[in-house]
Amino acid sequence: MIKRKLSSTFTQVYETPYRWLWIVGVVRIFALLVVCAGAYYYFRREFLYYVLPIYIVAFLLSCWHLVELHRGWTGRFNFFLWAQMFVDFGIVCTTIGITEGYRSPLTFMLVIVIMEVGFLLGIYQAFLFALFSILFMGVQLYFENPKSYLLPQYGYTFLIQSLAFLFTSFISGYWYQRVNILKQFHQDILNNMNSGFVITDGLGQVRMINRAGCKILEVKEADAIGKPINEVMKPFFEMENPIITSLRTHKDFSSYEFRIATSTGEQKLIGITTNRITNSKGDEVAVIASFTDLSELDRVRQDLKQHERLVAIGEQLSGLTHEIRTPLASIRSAVMELKNNLENAELLKTLIGIIVQECDRLNYIVTSFLNFAKSGELGGEEIKVVELVRKFVERFKQSLPDKPKYDVVLEEDKNAEGIIVKGDEEQLTIAFQNISQNAIEAMGDGGKLTISVRRTKEGGPVEICFSDEGPGIPPDKIVKIFEPFYTEKKQGVGMGLSICLRIINSHN
């Protein structure tokens, strides 16, 4: 019920004068046919030679009027309306003049012209054309009989006609004025909103945009009206505009974050909420979208992420020093032993092996820490998620040391094909590798690792799920698995899952 009321209100306010111009254009063509038929009935031969070209020009002008409205009206709006009104008035006056003048049965066409002017231009313009009509009929009456003004029947008829013209101008002009006031009232409300506000039709063409919306999107209202929403609210990279998605899927968005490209080529983050408008038949005829500029919030988020990254690195330095001390102590002990036993070849070989092993461990610890430090830095490439996971699964299968023991399966949701995200392909591959390697190690003697890709909902986040047949993680330990340097394994430094967490959070 609410949608229907909203639809009715916005149709009346924001489709005027376009809907009325269409109606008037059709009525004008019909009226021209009536006038043409009347003129032909009274003056066949004269009509064919002298008057017919005038009607043809007027008919073509009216048809052009409808074509321009269909294409989307732009520029010289008032000029064209004034020209059309004067052409209509001239055609009607010419027809009345050649069809018995004051006695013509087509004098009622002047009322239609005055009504047309009132509906489309306003009360003062309608009053002006009413005066023109009174003057014209007065001239016709004078040519009928210069002394006819003194005759009661002529004077009374002229008075009734004049009052009809004036009354028509008042009624039609008053209607225009009331609609214009209502339209201006709604426009003032929207222009004083801090949020952007845009209305599109069922085809995604912009029909209304407020002042804040123009400022956020960096466009002019005159340039935006009638344009496809994708040209006004341009996606920053290859993804569908939420308004188009709403029309296509028949679903609304609420506080959806969406990156757009401005006219200068820069990106801007906006939060958008859409509401579809239906008519009495249940057809979706428009989308109302409100949006806000989240660029400042986006900058704060980036600064916060940078701060969190520095804090996290600082917190892990203490753990790093502890991890480094152990292999350094082993190396120092081996070197001291080596110093005192240079002649023992067997012991020398063993000690050098320990030194090399501990150096490799040091290198692994430092590399893991560097990966952790870099995991918050994203590239800006567009990634086809399903294609990336497919490539990873193939490489991971080939890298398994004992392939027959493990079965790695990729499950794809049919709606996942074509999903594109913005991020860093190399970092995501590192995250997939760490999670998959943990799953294989957890299964020990063999099992099945299932990797699935799906979208949780239309326009929602992408979910990549890793499921293995291992024993699972005890509840008291699961809260610690993402802490740096926490591990239950004999080998490793416990950085793998903490790196995964930072990579995934940076892509959120």
C-alpha cells in the first residue's frame, strides 16, 4: 500500500510535464485531424491548394514533438513549448477564419488551445492566449457585421465565449500552479537533504537527482537527467551498478558500499540504499536510491588499518625475538663445541649440520614475519575468484608429497562463476596455501579436502570454504590458532594462520 502511494505521488510530481506532453501531443494530432476534416468539408478546392500545406507542417511538428519526448527531452524546453502553442493557435485561427469565421462550428478549438497553454505553461500564459482568442473572435464578429456589437444576440454570444476563454485559462493555469508548487515543495525537501537522492525509471534512466547527489557524483543536474544511471554513477571497476542489479533481481539493497569513478578518474566510496517502486499492477516502474559519500570514512578505515598493522608488528617483535633466540643459542653452542673439537671430523660434520639447520630455521622465521608484515598491503587488481581457486587447486594437487593418500576436490556454486573481487592474487594464494597445508597435516594418514566457492547472497560477500576430514581443533585451542607464534606442531613457528587472518581481513 505504501509503495502504491509513493508511486502515485512521484508519478504526479516528477513525470510532469513529460507525461502531460505525451498526452497533449496525441490530443493535438487528433485535434488537427478534426480541424482538417472540418476545413475540408467547408472548402474542398481552396483547402487542397492553400490550407493543406499548413496542416501538414503542423502535423509533422506535432509528430516531431512526440519523437523528441521519446528520446528524452533536453534543452530549449520553454522555447519549443511557446513555439508549439503559437503554431496551434495560428492553425485554429486560420481554420476558423476560412470556415465562416464567427459562425464557424470549430470555435471550440480555441478553448482546447487555451487549456493546453494553461496545463503546460501556466496561468498567466493561459490568460494571455485567452485575451488573444477574445481579440480574434471580436475581429471576426466585426467583419461579420460592423454593427453586430449593438445586437443583443451577438453581444451575448461574444460575452459567453469571452467568459469561457477566461474561465478555461484560470482552471488550467490553476492546476498547473498547484502541481508546480507541489513539485517545488518536494524538490526543496530533496535539495536540503545531506544525502544524495536519485530516481530512475524501470530502464535505469535518471529522472530526478537532488543537489547533494550532484555534488557527490560530481555531475550537473541538466547533464544527468535522461542519462543511464551507469553514466551518472559510474562503477569504479567492472561490477554492476546496485540500481541496475535491483531492477534485474527484484531485490533492494540496504547500506551497500559501492565504489564509483568520478569525472576526474578518482574513486569514491558511497553507501547506497535502494527502494523499488511498483504501480497498481505490481510492475516495477522506478527505483528510488539514497546514497552518502563515505570517502572520509574510507580514509579513516585505511589509516586505522595502517595503525593496527604497525601495532600488530610491534606486538609480534617480542615473540620474534624469542623465536630467534632458540636457533641462535643452538648455533652458538655448536660453534663453541666446534672451536674445541676442530680435529674430530665426525663431530665437525654433525655440528656444521646443526648450524645449517638452525640458519634455515632463522630464515624461515624471518620470512614468515615479513609475510605477516606485508599481509595488510593490498594490490589493486581485479580477480576472478573461481578461476584463481581452480589454478590453486591444480598446483596444490601437484605439490602434495603423497598424492594417492589425499583427495582435493573443488566444489563450485553455479552462481559463483564470473564473481570478480578487487585485491591481491599473490596474497590470496598464500592464504589458500597455508589453510590447505594445515588441513593436509591435520588429516595425517590421508583424507579428503573439499574447497567450495559460493556467494552467500546476491551482491553479498564471497565465501571460500576449506573442509577436511581431520580430528578438528579442541574448543580451548581454537581461540588461539590465529595468534602469531602459537603452534602445537613440532615443526613451524605458528605464523601461517595469523598471516591468513590478516590477508582475509584486508580483503573484507
